[in-house]
Amino acid sequence: MPLINSAKFITSAADERQFLTPSKPMIAVCGKSNSGKSSLINLLARQKGLAKTSSAPGRTRLVNYFDFGSFVLADLPGYGYAAVSKEEKEKWGKTLDKFFAQKENIAHVFLLSDIRRDPSEDDFTMAGFLNYHIIPFSVIATKSDKLSKMQAKVRLRAVAYAFGLGEGNVIAVSALTGDGRDMLERKIADILHVEEGK
């Protein structure tokens, strides 16, 4: 029986008053604008249009919640997009701070990073923030289809090294080809098992 049988959009939250406190484990997805968050959600759901993708980065300005059956997935606003006003960036930053302040509701975080590029200062800041607050996370190296299998292996090691993580905590995925989805689902199964065993 597959881990994910169905997925549906629940609601969007503009501020902490609208944040959900789900009764089941919640996995959050974060990353730079245009890192492939919406594509990853659609890959997991096996639905092309569940999360709205955009060629223009910086479109996700709300926390979007999705019901994946055995868990809830929270899609967080992308960070680090230069063309957004300072006020808008600060607003997004506050939204993220307040979301993570309720860490008892978060089972795990997937931090997305484009496999072709070295992690940015914003990525390191986010990883440092999660480490400081003892929030478990894994790095998802997206867009692996843009590289050959050998190049992807080399870049996977480089990304893991940059974040100071073991290679097992970095998963290479492609929303285009579906590569890495099985590993991602195994990781989610592990997260849910740990959560249920508490």
C-alpha cells in the first residue's frame, strides 16, 4: 500500500492567527524562492496542479497547508528573492519566525536547495536556525534532472558537505522525471514512524 494515497489543499494562512495545529504529524517545506517547493509537493502528491507553480519566483507569500492523509504538509514562503521589497522580505521573515516558534507542531522540515548551485547565505541561515532550535530537517537537492547521474552524485556530496550533513540527510530529486521520489517517501515513512512511536 503506497504511503500517499491522496492529497488535497486545506487552507492558506497569512499570519500566525491562521496557523493550523494539526492532530497528525506536520512536515514543513522551505527554501529559496524558485527552489522547486511547489513542484516537490506536486511530485509527492502525484498531481500536477495541487500546488501552484510559477516561473516567476517569490509568488508563495502565505503558508499553504495540504492534507496528505497520514501527515499534513506546510508550504512556507520562499526566501532570498532580490526583487521583493525590503518590507515584504521582513514580513516573510516574521511569518517564518512565528511559524517555527510553534516547533512542537513540526515533525520535520525539508529544506530545498537547487543541486546545481552552492547553498546561499540564506540557506545557511535557515539551516543554522533549525539547528539552533533543534528542529529536525533534511536537505532536498532539487532539479537533479539538469545534471548527469555522475554530476548529480558529485553535487550531492558537495551540498551535504556545505551544510555539514551526512549524505544520508540529503536527497536528490527531480520533479520532472520522478527520480528520488521513492527515497523521499522512505524518509517520510521514517519520520512518521518516529513520530508515532513517541
